[in-house]
Amino acid sequence: MSLSGKCLCESITYTIEGEARDVINCHCSRCRRHTGHFMAATGVDAQQLAVSGEDELRWYATADVEYGFCGNCGSTLFWRTSRRPGYVSIAAGTLTPPTDLKTIATIYTNYASDYHSFDEAIPSHPEGRPDA
Ligand SMILES: [Zn+2]
Ligand SMILES: [Zn+2]
């Protein structure tokens, strides 16, 4: 199955070749602020991802992480880290359903805001996990 997605204004569209990782929810303070809540992301090797409308794509760098978003509508689309070169995470809500993905983990839960209620069915990693 080949997945595709787009930002809200549809300036940026993308397709994914092959398998995408299941979804991980990241509650770290950077993802919390960038998304306004938390980052729910799938991930692929960068060469699996083909983006069109890239002239609207902006990257915001903070320490070892970069967030990719649409410069026109502001949609959160991607993130990547220098800790894992060649890998890109993709905001799962921008994928066009059905995705056939499931949520497998929630990470950096120690940094979630106090209003948030966690789904206890999803394995949680208070300080992150090594492969995410
Ligand atoms: Zn857009
Ligand atoms: Zn995060």
C-alpha cells in the first residue's frame, strides 16, 4: 500500500513508497509547542518520501531537531533529527486515511501538559525510547 498526504491548503503534497512505521505520540516540550498539543508521527527512510510543492516547505531548527511545516497554511508536516540521519518523521494527521497504521507508543510523557489525559492502552515511555 502506498500512503499519501497533504497540508491543509494543499500547497504541499507527498507520497510514501513502501512501509511506514506505526505511529508514536511525542509529548516532549518542543513537539508540544510546535503542534499545539503533541506530535503523532509515523516515520520512513528519507528516500521513501517524495514531496511536491517543496518551495512552500519551511524548516524550523531547534537544537538537534528540525520541524517541517507549510509556509502558507502552517500545517505541521515533518520532523527530523541529526541523531538519526536519513530518517524523517511525518505528522500522521496529514496522511490521507485509511492509513492502516496504529499507535504503538507514547513518549516523553513526563513533559505533557497537565490538562492531558493519556490512553492507558498505549505503552508509555516517560523519558522517550531509544528508537524514536
Ligand atoms: Zn499548506
Ligand atoms: Zn517530541
